[in-house]
Amino acid sequence: RPRVDTTLVTHLRFETHMLEDYDAVLEMVVRFGITFMVFNDHLPHEALAKGKTPPGHVGKSLKAGFNPEKNLERLQAMHAVSDRVPEALLALAPKLAAMGVRIGSHDENTPEQRQWWHDLGAHICEFPETIDTAEAARGMGDAVIMGSPNLVRGGSHKGNVSAVDVVAMGHVDALASDYHYPSLRRAAFLLADSGVCDLAGAWRMISEGPARVLGLEDRGRLEAGQRADLVVIDPETRDICVTIAGGRVTYMRGEAGDRFLA
């Protein structure tokens, strides 16, 4: 953070079944100034409950640098404490809220799950897997985040609801890069080109929308008095040519650079 002008905000995504690390989460919030945290449960519970090795387990373990056998034991141990997770979350969530952390949940697939998390104080619904869940979140006044790669591809790689459909229904507050940074810009233009919404409305989901979700009220809109965060885009190639954060140039290239420096 001290070496760059672009604002860096840490987003912590935490597996709910890692009970031994709950205290470490609180320490990380203080140490790294974390203000946004999302809970998820990616354990393959169905396979683990049957004592089976989850599909793709060996490849995923090796990719993550784990011994497959030891990693399976680790997953089984986490699955075994499932009944303790709700109580642990009920104890952790108020502590995070008291520290000013905005919390949400990830990959919910039913309105009932969203209701549970909402009641816990997790008012951000990240990547809902069904239209009904996204609709339920908006009905509760919770923010909905979808992945821009889902939108650009025309659907989820896991077979979940299409982000385009959720946007078209007016249920999306913000789009996330979801590990593929170019997809944010592409998603905005795709929405505008396809007539789902105008470019201003599409861009709002990658500027003002995320700012509101994170509680950054001083940015996200081109208005007097707002922080000077700007992006300059070539209208023909749609390449990003200049980025300005807080009034300071943080990136510049090509013809735009020549014009700025002339």
C-alpha cells in the first residue's frame, strides 16, 4: 500500500469449517486492515459423508501443493465438525462487525441460506447460484455481487445462474473480476452492446456499485466533491489508456500518454 497510489482494499474469503483459524481471522483483520470478508463453504460434503474421495481431488491437491492423502484427511476432519460451524459463526460475526468489517457469504444456492446469513449480519451476497437467491437478497436490502467472467462467457463454468440474467432482472449491485481482471471492462461493454443496459449503467456496476458495497462513499461517481478516480478508455479499441487514483496518474500508455505529456 505505501508504494502505490491505487487504493488497495483486502478482501478476505474464509472457509467456514476452518474452526481452528477463527482466532487467526481476528488477528488478520487488525494486522492487514481488512474491511471486507466473505464466508464460503467449498467442502465436497456429499462425497465426504459417504467416505468417498471427491472428484478431481488428486489434481486439486497437487495444484495447491498438498499431499492428496493428507489433504483428504484434512477435508474429512473439517467435514466432521459441521455441526459446530453455525455456533462458531454466531460468535465470530458480532466481533467482526464491532471491528468495522463488512461481511457476506459466497455461493449461496437457496433463499433460505441467504436468510440465515442475513440474520447473522452478512448483508453481502457474493455469487448467488440461483435467480431466486439473488432476488431474495435484493428483497432483504442486501448487496449482490456477480462475477464478470460468468457474464463474459455467457454463463457459469459450474452451471449456476447466468450473470447476464441476474443483471437483466436488476438484481446486481457490483461485478467482480473473479481472478480475471480484463473481464470487468469487457463485461461493461458486452452489456451495453447487447442492449441489456446502457454503458453508464453497466459501468456503474464496476465503479459506483463496488464503492457502495465497500462503504467508500467518496468515489465511484463523476461528481464535484468526489475523489478524483478516473479511467480513460480509447473509444475505438476500448483499451484502458490512463488510470487516475485520487487525482494521481497511476497508469498511462500509448497515444494518451503522448497527449498528456505534450
